[in-house]
Amino acid sequence: MKMTKTFAASAAALFAASAAFADCGIQGAGSVRILSNDFEALRIVNDVAMSCATDQVKVTANATAEHKNIQGPALTVNPAEYTVAVVANNSIVPLLNDGLIRPLDDLVAKYGASLQPNQLIKIDGKVMAIAFMGNGQHMFYRKDVLEKAGVAVPTSYEEVLTAAQAIKDAGLMEYPLAASNKPGWDLAAEFVNMYLGTGDEFFAPGSAELAIDNDNGRKVLETMRAMTVYMHPDYLTYDANELNKLWDANSVAIMTQWGSLAGAAIDPTKANPEVIAGTGFAAAPTIGGGSVPAAALWWDGFTIAANISDEDAEASFQAMVKGISPETVAANADVATWLVAGFEPGPTAVGVIGNASGGARAYPMQPYMGLLHTALSAELADFIAGKEDADQALADVKAAYDAAAKEAGFLK
């Protein structure tokens, strides 16, 4: 399986000249049933797609944080429960492996005039997804708090820890740091982000053999643990959505957060004015003397189910092209780092663009990466809670991963 879309390499080309916007123009009948994650940018895309509904075309959407658990079973049945699955780097892999999504080349030729070449995610030469936004976790920081503490904006996790101590010593905040340390997917993503920043590989070359039990793996875990000293005692309960609440409550000075949530943090109609005035965005910090931001590069895009009628596929593709159109982006430019013609990046895109231009690595696409993420999700909870050391945590992750990889046939 070969993926030819490279986000980092084409970062400068993502914001090229605009293309003409066309109305839905769906001919005939059809059913459009969208499954997506649940955050503001995707809700906007879904809402615009639903505006394509007519007497003959029904459009519904289910935006849920459980989308990754739902998509496989929902697209396996025939006909599929959903006609559209909105995916990212990692969540497309099981759909590809099980043949649950269809090639889109014919639909792109007929209805994709507004799409840019860099939006076409090609697997083995076939367009399998349409990317429409870039994402990644990057640094949110309080300019005013750092200035009062007398420290510069950190560029490494080592400097983040130094800044946190200075903020605490100055009596400005008791718990100046926050991260998505809730056991499960979020906690695993924290490890993946930092490990990518070390430059090391997760697996032995050309193999599914796990390779994180090394000095870099221990450095990542030690850094994650060191940060908890400066976090609220409830840090195990915080996922990405909860982090923005902490930020808006004026109780955190530095955190690693998703670029797709940057707009909400400075939304003048909803956010705390004092916090808005002091908020800054930057690329994710480096780690352990590394030179690249310690965060995964992501893209979000849509796929079309294999187990549906051609009529529903055509209607679904057209509705989604409307949902991600240049017109949609122009009306919601600050909500995401859009990979759509005519997008002009504003302040909320600084962090994701900084990650890309700084050489951050994409989230790994190996078919067994999901098994590792699941193992990290389950086995790092005791470590981050202070109940075991880094060596035991890495051993637990390896045992869980090896068992799953053997069961899946990736390891003997």
C-alpha cells in the first residue's frame, strides 16, 4: 500500500489560487449519510453538505467522538449504514484493509473541478480520499503570563518545564501546564507525538516488530511524567475538549492542543476576553535535543463507502464537495487549516503550519500502527498516574502489542 500524498512537502502549496464554486446540482434521487468526528470544522462541513438536501436527495449526518469504533461495522453491512466516512491518517487504514471504501477517480473527474491536486489522497495510484483540512497538536501559550514570569516562548519541552517552574515560582498560576492525558486514545497520542519528535522509528525496518523500548521511549515517558508535576491533580480526566475549558477558565499558561480547536480558544463571541488577548500559538515543542516539532501531522478527509449504490455514491460525493467548497472555507476561514483553494491562513493556522514547515512527521500509516496506539491507550494509564516506572510501562506496551500483532498475523 503506497500513499503518495505528503502533507509536509506540499504545505506551501496548500493555499493556492481559488477555484470557482459550483452549487450542489445533484441530479435524480440519492441518500447521503455522513459519519464524522465531532468538532466545529466537521460540523460546519456536515451542515453545508446537508444543505444539498432536496425532495429527492436525503442528507443526514452523525458527528460523534466514537466514529472510529462505528465506521468499520457500519460500512461492512450491505448496504452500508453510512455513505460517507470522514477519516484521518490513521482511521482510513482499516477501511482500506477491509475494502470498505471505493476509488474516487471517476467521481473526481465528473464532480471534482474545485479540488486541488494536493487534496487527492492516492493509495496504489487510486484516489481513495479527499483531504480538506490539515491538523495537528501544537502549542497554545499565554503571552502575558510568560512575560510576567520573565521567560521567552518555549521551543522545546525542556524549556516548557523551565517556564512552568518560573510561572509557579512567580505565583502566577499553581498549575500552568495541561495535556490530553486522559487514559485511552488521547494519552496514547501524547506518547506518539513526543516519540515522533525524537526522530526514532516505532517499528524495526520492514517489520511489525516494536522498537520503542529504547532511550527515546524512556525519554518520552520521563517528559510526560515530569509535566504532570505542573498539572492540576485531575490531569487524568482531561481530553482535548476539556483542555479548552481549562484554557478559557484562565488556569493554564501552556498546553499542547489540536489546531482544529484554536479558533474556539479565541472566538470573540464565546471565549474569555482576557484569555483571548493573551493567547498565542506556535509549533509543537521539540524534545530531547531534537530539531523537529514533537507532533504528528494529520489530514482530515472524506471517503465514500463501497457497499452502496452508485447513485448514492454520486450524491454523497457532490454533497461533500459542496461541504468543503471554497465558499464554505471563505465563510469559516478561522475554524481550521483548510486544504482548499483560496484559503488564506490566519492566526489560528500558525501552529499547524509551524509544525509542517518545521519538518514534523506524519502520523504513521503502517497497518499495525493502530494496534500500537491501542496498546499505548491501555498500558500507559498506570505510568502517567505514577503507579509504575518507564521500564515497566514499555514492557507492558510491548506485551499487549505483541499479543495483538500475533493475533492479527503481523507477527509470528
